[in-house]
Amino acid sequence: MGNYTERRHIKCEMKAPWMNPGVRELAALSALAALGCGLAAAQGDLLFVALFAATSVVAIIEAIRRLR
């Protein structure tokens, strides 16, 4: 029985989370949304601040979901 488990060893590869292209894309979208939020705040446009903040939050939540 010992030889069977040694021969049938399951290989498990751990990847860094940022290696997943979907997570990288969501992180980039979140960073762009945060940048847009900052620029809108600098202009004093509260509607666009809320819009970019919501977009950033949604992208962060989705990235956390994909990391699980």
C-alpha cells in the first residue's frame, strides 16, 4: 500500500494570486476606478465620485471572490 500512495502522488502547484490574469485585470480596473474617483473629487463632481467609488468597490469585491 505504501508504494501505491508514493507512485500516485498528487502534484499541487501553488500560484501567486497576481499570476491569475482575471485577478490582475480586476486589480487594474480597480486602480483606474480609484484614479477616476480621485480626479472627480479634485474637480468637485460628487456624482462621478460616487460612480467611480462604486465601480472600484465592485472590482475589489470581485477580485476577492476570485482569490477564494
